[in-house]
Amino acid sequence: MRNLSLTVKIWLAISLVSLLLYLFVLIVTPFLIRNFFTNNMLEQPSGPLKNKVEELVNDRGFHIRSFILLDDGTTLPSKARQAFQPSFFNEIKRNAESQQQSNKLYESKNGQTPIRYVIVKDLAYGRPLYQIMFLRKPEEDRFVREFLFNIMLFVGLALVVSWFVSLLIVRYLTRPLTIMEQHVKRIANRNWHEPLDIKRNDEIGKLANSIDSMRQQLIQQDETQQSMLQNISHELKTPVMVIRSYAQAIQDGVYPKGDLNGSIEVIDEEGERLEKLIKQLLYLTRLDYLATKNQQQDEVQLDKLIEKTVQRLHLQRPAINLQLNLQPVTVMGDEETLRVMIENLFDNHLRYARSQIKINLAVNSEKTEAALSFWNDGAQIAPQILNEVFKPFQKGREGKYGLGLTIVQRILKMYHGDIVLKNERDGVSSIVKMHLKLPEL
């Protein structure tokens, strides 16, 4: 039962209740009908007798609701003819002789009380034989009333029972939802260390697994944020301490770097480092905000943007040999975020290159994906940190911290792309793949 889907469980529950109602009505209805006719056939007349039929049959101690009429007018029992007024009996005889069907219903309003009767036509020894069966209109109405009352009574009882059965089924189906609701409230209150244990394979089980997966991601995100806050505090504290110590030393007439210019140069470097770190932190926050919004998409010539950006940053190390192999590529996106991505990638390679950097941009044959690769001939990255450098404030080569590759990865996530760092035989490469969104016509 646990392995069935929720849709099948609900369908089975409704089918089970419907089947129980159907079986109940199927079993009870014949009993009600049979009981009604049995009681009415054996019922003794109450009060004064109203017609000769009741007087005749009362002498025998029970009700006879039919008699037999032969083609010569003879009746069985023989006194049945005397129980009717001549006009009513002649009406019955005429209807019987003119009847073409094997049986037919008639209604007579000859007396004060309408009487319905059925004539069944048959043959006996080659002669016509008619069986006449009576049912007075009040008796028919009473039958309908009593039958409907009994049906409504028993069906009502069946509905009450089905409600309780349905309530049990609903409680069974909704109990895991109640547990998950309480668990989600605890998660909302940041009490997310208790796992959600609901072992089911239906839609409810899948929802429980998703909630527990969300819980684990929240724990991981919380740990990441705590670690990031600690790293930010450390990274901000170091340049601030250097700047304050150098400033205090200069104020006291001491020059830690030997002279005033050298000491001020250290303060400027640390200030620049501090400024860069704050800008990166603010930009990470901006990327988190942009990820929740629908950004305006513009046509960006990626090859032109790469060429313009790297030429500007190349002035920091003009001795590095720069080789560009860029195919024309137009993408839909935000030029500023793409420019920041290129700046961070190129700055990372420019910092560690010995003498050469190669940049390639190509598009696959279906024009659905662009591949951008950066390569430098610097030292390879240690294998143990190769996949860790995208995390915030992870220590890279030369023991330096940074947010550049973290920003690159966040931007690529917005463009449904990815990045891979690889150690090659003669250097290190970064390979970026981006899905291309064609411009709207």
C-alpha cells in the first residue's frame, strides 16, 4: 500500500466506499421490497370493509389480489364476479377481450377510489384465459412512500457509516501531511537538525524527501554563511589592523618601511585590497538579488566584449604574451555581469601566468552553446584544492584568499552555464560553457 501513488490511493478509497454503498443497497433493496409485499398480502383489513371484493376475500382469512376470467365470463373463484359492480366487471371483460398484448396495465375510475389492475392473457386447452390482478391507487402510493422511506433510512445509515470510513481514510492519508507541516514550522524557526522520517514511495513520500533535502541544504547554507562571515571578518580585520598600525607608527614618528613614502605605500596597498574585497562582497550580494529577478536581456557581442576587457587589463602586465582566437558570438544577457565574469577570469590567469595567455571563443555546430577557454603557462594547481577554489574565501595558490572565481560561478549559474578548471601538461586552463539564447525576432 505504501508503494502506491497518492492518486491511486484516493481512487481506491473512493471506489471502496462506493462499492460498500452499492453492496449495501444491493443486499437491502430486495429484502425491503419482498418484506413490503409480504406484509401487504397478509395484512388484515382494518376498519369497515369498503367493497365486496374485501368482504369476499375476508371470509377466507386473507387478501386475494387477483382472479381468473374465462372467455365465457366464468370467474375463478366463482364468487369473484359478485364482488364487483356490473359496470366495472363488464369494463374488465371488454378490456380483456380487446387486449392484443400478453399483459397490460389499466386504471379504472368507476368508483370513488381509483383501482389499477393488470390483465395477463394466456391460453388453457385452446381457450383464452385472463388473469386479473388488482392494486388500488392508495396502496400503490403507500408502497412508494414506504419504499422510499425505507430506502432513504438505510441509505442514510450507509452514508453515515461511509462518512466515518472516509474520515479514517482521510486521517490515514493526511497524517503524514500534518507531520510535515509541523516539521516545516520547526524549519521556519531554524530548528532544522531533526530529520524528517516518512518512509513512503508515493507523492507524499516524494514531498517529504524534498523537504528533508531542503533541510539539509539549509544546514549546509547556514554552515557556509557562518564560515563566510568568519572569513570576511578575518579578511577585513587584517588590512584594517595593518592600516591602523602603520598610521599610528607614522603618527609617532616611526616609519616601518624605513621612510614615509614606503610606509604610505603599504597603507595604500592594504586600502586597495580592502576596497577590492568590499566591492566583491557587495557584488556577490547584488548577484544574489539579481538571481531572483527577471533581468533585461540585451544583445551582447561577446567576442568584442572579451577583446575590449582583456586589452584594458593586459596593461597591468604588458610583458605577458596575449593570444586571442575569438569567433563572433552574440548572446542575450546583461553586458555588465558578463564583463565582470571576463575580468575575474582574466585577472586570475594574468596573476599566475609566467609569459603567455591564450583565450579562445568558439560556438558548436548547432549554435546552441559557446565555449570560452583561458589558458596560462603558470604553475599547476594542487589537486586537493582544484575543486575547492570556487568556494568563497578558499585559499588558492600562494595561500591567497579571494572571491573572484566564486563570482564567476554565480554569474554562470544565472546563464545556465558552468566552469571547469584543469591542470594541463604545460599550464592551467579554465573552460567556460554557456547556453546561447537566440535573439527574439
